[in-house]
Amino acid sequence: MSTRSPTVMTVAVATALVAGLAACGPSPSIEPRSAAGGSGQPTASSVAPVSIPPGSSAPPSMALPQGSEVVELDPSIFAGVPLDHPFWPMAPGSRWTYRETDAEGAEQQVEVTVTGDTRTILGIPATVVHDMVTADGETIEDTLDWYGQDTFGNLWYLGEDTKEYEHGEVVSTEGSWEAGVDGAQAGIILPADPQAGMAYRQEYYARQAEDSAEIVSVDAQVDVPYGSFQSVLETRDFTPLDPSVEEHKFYVRGIGPVEVRQSKGGSSHEVLLTFTPG
């Protein structure tokens, strides 16, 4: 956790800007901005409304959230926006099943389902996604994740309610958090326009949930039981809570996550078995 004072990032868009964006066509993408104002690693500077001339297709430039920095989200830029990120579309009813294998060869089954439910978080109608982990028919973990997408196309992570089980009994809820509660901050799961080198916070709840990610490639290749794919988005996921552990995640356009490889601190491996779009 950073010891410096957090920077407030305000994500706000004037009504005239939203109207102008609608007239321009596809939602604009997020772009990294360096401290010097040029391209490069995203910075932790503040985000202000961006004025776009009428008819312009230029996207607004905004920083990606980092570390413990505070983000103020404007609910109006989330209202009515479907979760249709190209690398992880989450229409209600969508369902993914995975097989996870640890270093000893033990297997778990992971089932992720986009529900038709929402939870209001910071005034945002977050979509509820159910994530269930089982082994030999016994529940190991049961989680409700909360996601929202802004008008620019950024996919935000707004919290989770997670429970770990042993022999049918809840033994831990560690890792549960909700943006706006007890200092927890929303993060980005996927920027609107992913580019290699982008780094960003995925979640922040001090000493409980502090995951971050860096985009490694937008041209990776994967081969999983569900299929073989090219032009795959690859991220490196890590946390300061345990620097000895890292994962690489792979997202396929139109499908979502298809593979997770633990690259440090172990050798667990998760692969997509089936996908049913909503």
C-alpha cells in the first residue's frame, strides 16, 4: 500500500460531451498519458471532462487508476450501458466453464454466469456475475462479482461478495469488498482500447484486495479445450499483498477469458471448456 496521499481522479462528462460522443459513432477509447503529456505509461493524474469539437472522432485522454488513488465515478456515464467490451462481453445468460489444475494435478471446476440481477454501487447499476468453484461436486468458493461499463467502453470492477467453504461450511469471506465502502476503490478489469504497456489497478481494498494488471500483448496465441485462437489479449496480474505470485490471463475477442497461467509462486492452470453466449 502506498504511503503517499491518494490523488482524486474525477471521471465526469458534461451532457454536451455525451451527446457529441453519441453523434460520433463508437464509444471512444481510453489512452495512456505520460507526465510530460505524450504517449507512454498511464499516469495517476486527475481526470477532467474533455471537450471534443463537434464531429470529431478523437477520443478523450484519461489516466488509468493506480494503487490506492481515489476514483470518483459519475453514475450518468454508466446508465444504460451494456457490458459489451470486445474482449469480455457479458450479456445476461452468458456462461463459461473452466477446468483449473494445481501443481499436484488436483482439479477444480469453475462456472461463471452473468445473471440478470444488478446491485446499485455508488449510484451505478452494477451487473451481478456468479462465480462458483467446485471439486468433486463440493463447493469450494462461491462469489458474486459486480461489474459496470462506462460510455467510453472501459470495463470496471466494483466489488465482490466471496465465501470460501470447507465441508459445506463458510470458513472465510476474505477478499470481499464494495467500492465506496470502508475506503474500497473501484478498478478497471479491461480498458476500452487495450494496448501493450498499459498498467492499471483492478481493485483496491487495503490489505484485502489490491490486484493490478499490465497488458503484455494484444497478439498472443492460445490453445485450450474450447479452441485455438490468435490476436489474444494477454495481461500480467499481480498484487503487492503477495509479490511472489503472478498470473497471466488471456482474453479472446467475443468470448472473454479463456486461459489463466500462474507464472510465479506456483503452476496452477485454468482453461476454458465451454462458452454459451447470452
